[in-house]
Amino acid sequence: MNQFSHITADRLPDLLRRMPKAELHIHIEGSLEPELIFALAQRNGVVLPYASIEDLRAAYAFTDLQSFLDIYYAGASVLLKAQDFFDMAMAYFQRAAADNVVHAELFFDPQTHTDRGVPFDTVIRGLSRACEAAKREHGISASLILCFLRHLSEEAAFTVLDQALPYRDHFIGVGLDSSERGHPPEKFSRVFARCRELGLRVVAHAGEEGPPAYIWSALIELKVQRIDHGVRCLEDAALVARLVQDGMPLTVCPLSNVKLCVVPQMAAHPLPAMLDAGLCVTVNSDDPAYFGGYINQNFLATFAALPQLTAAHAHRLASNSIDASFICASEKQRHLDALNAVFAAA
């Protein structure tokens, strides 16, 4: 009998809401809600191709990753000043605090902004100030991970890395995101090698729309410390064995997978099979403003659709998120102790 067998299914939703958790796969630009998009557009004199908030929300009928990215980049066009980036991040932190997120590692896409003429300094100053305020106002520790856009060249990635290095103290690592198909991880082998030399943490999106081969490439060529998404790993038994052996964390985003048609419906999500295989899975929100929910909504929707998931799975997912974070061992233990206390009182 597992130690949480006394926690019945009807008590799970409250437990999912209350348990401390880390969020390791959140694109901060993807937390930009339509209301804030229109407010920033008005503040900055940006004309949007949508007549109203309702029109913008109606466009969120995605058929794949690219159809989402087209709207994602349009929304980001309203971000012009450091205060805009600060306001966006603080809106996320307020929601994260309500969801009992104790630590967050935020992806940001500088090329989305520098290619529009927004200086890197503007982006990083706004986001860094928000991370400091999150600790002060909400008790959430937060770090930034700079993501390279994989549909652009490795040369462009080196350029943004050069722009970022004077601000090395403001971010902890690098990632790889944007359109996966046709842009395998090995395209960025040299820039990731340079980032590892600099002591940066390295993660990469792989195995969302891309094949299991992309996960292998992220492991072998980029030598990543986490795989973002990774849901297609189950198609390759040898890959699953490697991921389990390495204890490689997978930052899975269930609502995103459904919204982008990676899986047909939540009831078909491979999360239970991934847990059964012994994979180090975490639950995250990805781009919550676009995909229907922040981290607690992801937990609640997943557990509601997959009744085989239990309190033991919830504890494991939350503890995985803390263990897989890039915070120090003492901070991890503090959060794990708090997590265990919540379950002990359930």
C-alpha cells in the first residue's frame, strides 16, 4: 500500500491546488493575456490586427505549433519598454502565487524583441526587476532562461548570446524553442557548447512535434540537463531506458499538448504511461494565456481526465518539479519538506 492511499479521489483537486510546486516550462511571453495585450497596445500606440479582446481570443483555434506561433508573435509586438516586460511577468507571478508555485524558471525569447528593434537591455531589465519583486511580494524565487529561436540560424543565436553576456548575472541558462519540425537540435551544437563552457544551464524543447530522434540529439549533441516536452519519447523504448537511467527531467505541458493537437484529447495523454515507465515527469503550463490555463489548471484537467492518476502521482509530479529545478540543494529540501507536510495533513 502506498503512503497516500488514504487520500481519496474527491480530495485530490484541493490537494493539487495547495501542494507547493515548481514551474519549469513557462514562456513568459506566452503568459500575456488578451486584456494586457490590449492595455499595452493602447499605452504604446500599437495597432493590433484584432478589433477586440473577444476577436483575439476567437483566433486561439490552433491546428499545430506554427499556427500558435503566428499569433504569439503578434501578441508580443506590444512589448516595447522595460515596464511592459515587468508588468507581463508580474501578472504571471500573481497567478503563480495563487497556484502555490514556490519557484519558477521563466523562458524568454530575446530575438522576438531584438528583431523588432527592442534592445536586449530593455527586455532583461524589465524581467529581472519582476523576478526580484516576485520574491519580495509573493515569496516566489524565480530565474530566467534565455531561449534561442530554432527557426533562425545558429549565427543569429551567437549574436543574441553576445548581446546577453554583459547581463550574465541576470539569467541562469539557455534553451531552444519555436518551430520544431525541420530544425533539429544539432543545428545549434556549437552555440550550446559555448554556453556550457560559460557555465550556463542548458535545456531544449524536443519530442513535442519533432520525432524521438530530436530528443536523442538534444541529449547527445547539446548535452542538455532537461528535455522540454519530450512526450514522443514513448515511441522509442531505448530512448525511454536512457532517459530513466539518466534521471532526465521532462517538462510536460498537458493543456498545451491538447491545444496544439500533439494529443487528440486529455484522456489520451501519455502522462500515466510516462510515469509508469519511471520517467522524471513534471507538469507545467507552457503558454498559459493561449492554451487554457496556468499550472493548477493543467494539474486539475489532467487528473480529471485520467482517473488512474492518484495522490501518489501528484506527490511525485510536484517533488519531481522541485528536484529538477536549478535551485540549490537546501532550497530544494525546504520545498520538499513543505510538500510532505501538505500531504501529511491531507
